[in-house]
Amino acid sequence: MGLALSAVFGCAREPAGDEAGETEDTAAGTEDGQTSSEGETGSGSTSESESSSDDAGTSSESEDTSSDDATSGESEGTSSETGTETDTGSAVGCDRPVFVNDFDDDTPGPYVDLADWNDPPWDSGVEEGRVEIIEGDDAFAGRSLRIHYPEGGVGPSQGGAQWRLEFDASYTELYLAYRIRFAPGFDFVKGGKIPGLVGGTAPTGCVEDQTGFSARGMWRTDGRAVQYMYWPEKVENCGDDYDYMLDDTPVTFAPGQWHLVEHRLRMNTPGVADGVLQAWMDGELVLDEQDFLYRTADYDYAVDAMYFSTFFGGSGADWAPTTDETVDFDDFVVCEGPITH
Ligand SMILES: [Ca+2]
Ligand SMILES: [Ca+2]
């Protein structure tokens, strides 16, 4: 539905205005280690549940006060994506795009074009060589993004990658879609993070924080797909799982196969549980919550950013990849309307 992506690239990049106001994340290298230990030992109450101790990523550090990272130059630098027309065979489209990235203008090899993501103030994984552009048969179309997770590497400091895409405004309702393919033979172990939308203080990392939300995805054991939520009334210290289900059956990622995921968040009336949290996998509705509470009565934050966040963990060696693994991504679309359905 909607327009082909190639038709919307022209307005996809605008300088971020940084009105979001949430705490700025610091160097990603600090995101994992310290909070992973908190995740293991700080949750205390629910020691038997892996989901209670699994979040190694955090955005709670806020000493980086250089809030206006949105330099004007970087967005112009990405204008070459305008006119890219290699998104063939896709079922994605967007009438009101906020952001798109199909990687087709990128050079195969180590990824260098983080500026495409509104020039994030920090990242992890790029300089470490864990982010790569691939092409040819490996790519979905044109070129795609490949993330590396070295054997034994838990959390975003040891594997995967993280950065934040700050939007140029705060959105009451927003959709996010992307393609994802786990490598053939991928061993999911206990789980890992995949990107999602965030707002307010964007809590992660097993924190108690009633002034924001984060809505990443996760893979769990055997590739089970879930929405992984931090929200003001979360039950688990380290975030709540909302299982993707289709016909009463858990939805899973199949290694070696491209999947198309889409998230929809619509903010609740502050203090009223009337928010929407939905997800689609390969065009099928797999999560449909109509009474979600993203914000309490005293707050009016909304959807401020996308958190590109992917790593094994959790924390602890039992989350570690059993061999060198990769996950491929393509066709990121953030839109004010539906994208894949
Ligand atoms: Ca592509
Ligand atoms: Ca690019």
C-alpha cells in the first residue's frame, strides 16, 4: 500500500530538531558492561526468569549534554538516496515518511554512513567492525546491512551494534518497519535485541523509570519473536515480553529467511490505558494491544526516536552466541501511516 519507497526518498531526511528532550545516551561502549551486571544481580525478585535479567542495553546514562547533535550538514549529505529505485519485490510503502534507509547508496564493506541516521551522537559496533554493507545475492535488494555477533560476545559492547535515530519531531502515532534475516543455521540461544521505537527517557537496562518507554523487538529461544517493552507499569524489572502470536501459535524467525516486521505505537491519553501496540510479521498481525499505557497522567512525551539496538543478551555467558553469527537488515521505514499491510 502507499507509495513505493523510491517515491518518498526525497523527503526522508531532514535535520533533526532535537526537541525530544529525553536524556541523551552516552558512548555506547558504556552501555553494556555495567548494566549487564545490574541486570543479573539487581533484579533480585525474579531470579528464575531470564526475562527479568536480560537487558544489557541502557540509555539511562545522561552525562552527554551535547543535546543538539543535529548538525545541519549531515542530512544534506544523504540526499543521494533520492532516486534510489532498487527496492524491488518489496511490500513496503509509506505515504508520510519520517525516515527511510535501504542502504543502496552505501559502499560494500565496513559501514561508514551513520550520518544517514541523523548523525547519532554515539554508537557501538561501527568502529569495532561489526557493521558491514553487503550486496549481491546476500542482500535483500541492492545493498543491505549486516551486523556481526562474535562467538561469546554478550551485550552491545561485545557484539552487535547500537545507535539512536532521533526524529525531527515527536509523534503521537508512528510505524516502524524493517527487513531482517538471521543467518542460516543461526543459534538463537536465549535471546537478543532488535530495533524499535522509544520515547521520553527511553528506559532500558533494567531500570525503574516511569518517564518514558522503549519498544524494541527481541528474538527469544528457538527464534520466538516478541515485543520487548519498558513502560511505566512494567511487571518485570528488565522489561516485559509481548509474544507475537498467529492463530494461537508463537511466531518465530526462521534462520536464512528474510522477514518483514512492522511495529505500530499510538500514544495513550496521559494516564489512561488506551494506547495501541501492534506488530506485524510478514504482513500478518501478530500483536494487538489496545489498552497500553506508555505515559502516566503527568507526562505528554510521545515517540521521539528509533533505537537501532541489536545484540545477544541479556547478560551472562548463558546468553552468548555459540559461534560467530550475523543478522542482516534492510529497508528501514519510519512512517506516520501503515507500511507493510
Ligand atoms: Ca537495500
Ligand atoms: Ca547511506
